[in-house]
Amino acid sequence: QVQVLESGGGLVQPGGSLRLSCAASGTVFAIDNMGWYRQAPAKARELVAKATSGGSTHYADFVKGRFTISRDSAKNTWYLQMNSLKPEDTAVYYCHAEVDQWRAGYWGQGTQVTVSS
């Protein structure tokens, strides 16, 4: 089993920055991919960024050049650095741990990001 817990959301002005954290616990070594997703009101959940255990990263086009996903292995924590935030980035952000050998995925409870002046 894997548990993930997001933190770091809040209210920020357009153009500002936030860093989200996703702390993983349990069988962390089994995690193959960690993704950040977001869901705005009345919209479907969408992938924002993903990092593989091999070090590869993938970004949605709408965040390329603004967001960066990273990992601190010693802390079992993944981060999403968000810069140049826009009002349309407002959403609940979730991390999702994928364990391929178990064909399982684990969601956190989400953290709210609001970009507004």
C-alpha cells in the first residue's frame, strides 16, 4: 500500500508562484510514476505533470515552461513548482502514485490552488 498527502496550496496573485508537496508513505520504493493532476469546478480531472522512477518527466502543454515536477528521494516527497500562475490554473491539485506491478494507483485528498487578484 501507498499513501500520498498533498500540501502547499493557497491563494496567490496572477504571476505568482507556489510549490506543492506530495509526501508518500508506505511501500514508496514500489512507486513507478508520480503524477500531479488538477480538477477545476465543473471540469474533468486532467494531468499536469508526471515523473517516472527512471527520472523522466512529462508536462501538459498548458504548463510547459511554467511548472516543474521534482523529487526529494530522501524525504519521499515529490514537488510541483508552479511559476507564472494564471487564473485558469485555479483548481484542486492531486498527486497520484502509480505502482505498475500491482496495477494500482493511489490518490491524495488534494490541495486547493486559487489564483486571483
